[in-house]
Amino acid sequence: MKTEKDILLRRIANHLILHSIDMEDIGLFHGKMGVVLFFAHYARYTGLTIYDDFAGELLEEICENIPETLPINLETGLCGIGWGIEYLIQNGFMEGDSNEILAEIDQKVMERDLLRIKDLSLETGLMGISCYIRSRLRSNKNMHIFDNRYLYDWKSSVSIADIVEDNCILKCIVKINQFRLVGLNKNVI
């Protein structure tokens, strides 16, 4: 017997399948990367590989269509896409070498002077960039993916205690998108 939770999740999945194809935003908070995370978790929850396959196809589409002008931020930019990929690998949703997959994003992030960033927000500022850096360092304890000078500047610009945990980022994404979930068309089941 399906619970209310199962029915709601199924409605959300159906809605996202129908509407994610046309999404222009590829970012984590409002775009396709967030949808990938939903379907990775939903596939694990239901045990149905079709949702995992959909997440994989969507992720492939994201990686093939990253514009040169995409911002660095966590909300809509490179850090969000990179954080999402790192999250998927670290939590066993996908396999791969994140150093190889994220090398270009790491380079773009290091081009940003952390000491000159005035925006400290999670969505578009230093806190979001810091979340990406920390996720990369956590998976690469014995490797130097960021040069020593960059890491020194990072530590100088942000307190490690101020960095947001992964589950807080996921909760933030859900909170931001609640209006979409509440307004789902009841016919989408």
C-alpha cells in the first residue's frame, strides 16, 4: 500500500520528468543539477533503475552543455554543478574519478580571488564557493587539487566553522523549491 509520502514523491517525480527537459537553468538550486540529485535519491528510495537512468542522462546533458559564461557560484553556477557531482560520487550514487571530472571546474574556481569577494552568501558568494572547496578537499585528503596559496587565501577568508554541511545545502534547495512542490498540479500522478 502506498503511503501519502510515496504518492507525493511520485507526483514530484512525474512533474520533474515532464518539466526538466525544457529547463534552461542547469544549476543546483533551481535547475537540472538539483533534479539529478532528486532522481538519484528517488531511484535509491524506490529501487527502480529507470529513475537512476534518467538522472544519468540529465547529468550527461548538463556536462555537455556548460556555457563558458556560467558563473562560479553554488546556486546557478560551476560550484553547484561541481558540488552536485562530488556529492553523487561521495554518496555512492555514481562512480568516477572526481579529480578528472571536475578538473576544469577546479581551475575556474581557482581563478577567483577569494580575498576580494564581498558577497558572503551561500547562494552566490564566498560561503557557496567554500562549500565546493570543502567537498573537494574531503574526497581528496592526500591530493593537492588546489594549490597551497589558494588554500591559504581560502582559510584566511572564511572560518571553517562557517562552512555549511552537505545536508544543510540539500535542505536549502528543498526550502527554496517548496513553492513548486506545493503548487503541483493534482492531475500529475
